[in-house]
Amino acid sequence: MPQAPASPTSSAAPASLIDSPQAAWRLLTTLGLVVLGNSSMYVVSVVLPAVQAEFGVGRADASLPYTLMMVCLGIGGLWTGRMADRHGLMPVLCVGAVAVCGGFVWAGLSGSIWIFGLAHGLMGLVGSSATFAPLMADTALWWNKRRGIAVAICASGNYIAGALWPPIVQHGIDAIGWRQTYVLLGLVCGAGMLLLALRMRQRAPLVLTDAVAQPASAAAAPQPAALDRSRPFGLRPLHAQLLLCVAGVACCVAMAMPQVHIVAYCTDLGFGAARGAEMLSLMLACGIVSRLVSGVICDRIGGVRTLLLGSALQGVGLMLFLPFDGLVPLYVISAMFGLFQGGLVPSYAIIIREYFAPQEAGARVGAVIMATLIGMALGGWMSGWIFDITGSYHAAFLNGLAWNLLNLSIVGWLYWRVRRQGAAGAPTLPAAG
């Protein structure tokens, strides 16, 4: 696909910079941007009990800001990715920095749960989305030999945000209150993003061919084994895409139950919000390890089998929350859940690359990632709604298990079709270089 002409503020870098020290510094900058830009995805869970108490709303209504933010994040990713293609990363990142800063400050000054939710919607639509899909796409173009680990590092940035910000925000809530903490966090993240955005002026390196301009990394990389990409899994592409989207919604509804409500769950059990924030931080720190390890596993056994393995393990993690509600067991289970689920979402992108036409990969990956974010949004709200009805999280964990079973069934059926077609050794993304 031809790349848009470079803007005056973002000239294309020479191809010799691929896999270079400059690419490594750019990756480090990218990681910082992801950590700052995705802070709102996780701190909203930490302030949920305080917001619910101050505004006098139910658990479901208190979960709506998270739901709105994740839906807007999915929609915003389509827009910010297109803008980055046309105008370069730096302008998009600068706008995202302003949105993150303004969103946190607006939320900190909000007078109702609805204004609080709209502020988080702004952060998802323009702020967090600017540091999600566009940065992953850019990273892939700057690396050839180590492309897989580079993209995994970039994708792990949002989990680093989840491990870093919850305990800091919880300390701020205890010391100065959630409103002041939100305003301060917005100023810090917004200013940090603006400074780092200035280092992202250059576009990705290009190799000019007789036809169109292509990313150098794509031109140099070997092509995967031939297969009928017009019939992924032996299905029409639309049907296969819809199945993956439903699977993405299902796995992330299940995933959202512990991630969104672990702080409130610990508060209800009498352990306090601080312990819950620590569990969330531990869960997401383990998710970083899981995401990196799953990338290696994908290269060896393919995306479908990796997703099937991750879905089964996530179900085990959810089941462990049912019989154990002690403080130490919850720390252990939170860590295990993070290790089990971290590689699920990246596996969808690998599956798209393996089974669908390459020229359609961008749009199809964007659609599946949007489905996973909708699943996170739905799961966060649904768990709060079930809690309001039943008065406990037991039924909410069972609901998460049911959605996880739906995901496992779809992925298992797709894997069965792969095996039936004689493709048990499904092609994996080749190691570039």
C-alpha cells in the first residue's frame, strides 16, 4: 500500500536506519509514549470505589466511564491510524497529549458521573488511541531482524502502564484525594507525551520500487508459505472475520471481570482498595511477561494454537477466583491470571497475518482489535450490573467463565477446521532476516 508523502515535519528516514541504534532509541521513546498515553485505561479502576461513593451511584453506573473509554478507544484507533499515515506520528501524538491532559483535568473537576464518563471517552477517543495502534504499526516498520520482539515490547507498554500507575494513583487518593490526583496525573502525562512526541518527527524508512513505495522491512522480509487466503479456515473471509470478532468480544468480556473490578472486589472483602490496586498492578506486570512469551510461542506453533492455549488458561484463572477469596490466594491468582491472559489479544493480529490476504491485514486487524476493546468495555459494565443485581461478584465470575467458554468454542472450532484441512502445522510468521 503506498505511503502518503511525508509532511514537512516528518521526513522519511533512510533505509539504513532499520535495526539501528536510532531505531532502538525510537522504540524506547515509543514505550514511554504508550506508558503515558494508556494510563487512563487502568487508573479508572482504582478510583471506582471513591467515585461510586462520592456520586452516590451503583456499581454498574460507576463502571460506565471505563466502558465508554474502551469503546471510544476502539473507534479512535481507526481515526488516529489514518491520520498518522497521512500527516506523520508527531501531530497525532501532540493532539493525543492535549486530550490526555484535558481529559484527566476535566474528570478531576467533574460534578457528575456522566461528565466523569465523557472525560474518559475523550481520553480514549483521541488520547489513548494515539498511542495504541499507530505506534505498533510504526514500530513494525523500523525493525526487520528483531521485528517480533520490538512489536511485543511496544504492545507491552499498556501493561507496564497497568503495573505502574495503579499503586501511584492509590497513594495519591489516600494522600490528597482522587480529584487532585487526576489533575496532577493529567499534567504529568500530557507534558511527558508532548516532550516525547518531538522525537517522533521522522517517518518510517522507505524503499522505493518501480511500483509503489514500500516499507523497507516489508521489502526485505521473506514471504510466508503459500495458502489459500481467499478462504481462511475454509470459510468466506467475511464469515471468518466475524467469528474472530465474536471471539475477541467474548475473551475480553471474560478478561475485564478481574481487571476492572479487582480493586472494588478487594474493598468489598474488607482488604481495602490499596491491596486491590497492588493486585491489579501484579496482574498486569505478569501480563507483560505473558505478552512477550506468547510472541515467542506464536512464532513456533502459530496464532490459532496460541490463542486456544491462552483461552483455556484464562478460563482456569477465572475458575480459581471462585473458591479462593483470601488475601494471599488472591495475590497468587491475580499473578496467574496475568500470566495466562497477556498473549490473547496479540494472537488475533498473528492469525490475521497468517490466514488473510496481506493487503487486507491493516483493516482486518483494526476490526478485531476494536472487537476486543468492545469486549473489555462490555465486560467492565456487565460485571458491575451483575453485582448490583446479586450483591456479590460470584455470579459475575461465572458470567466471565461463560463468555470465555464461547471464545474457547469458536477458537477450538477454527483449529479443528485447520486440522481437517491438513494444516496442523499452520504457517507462522517467519523470522525476518
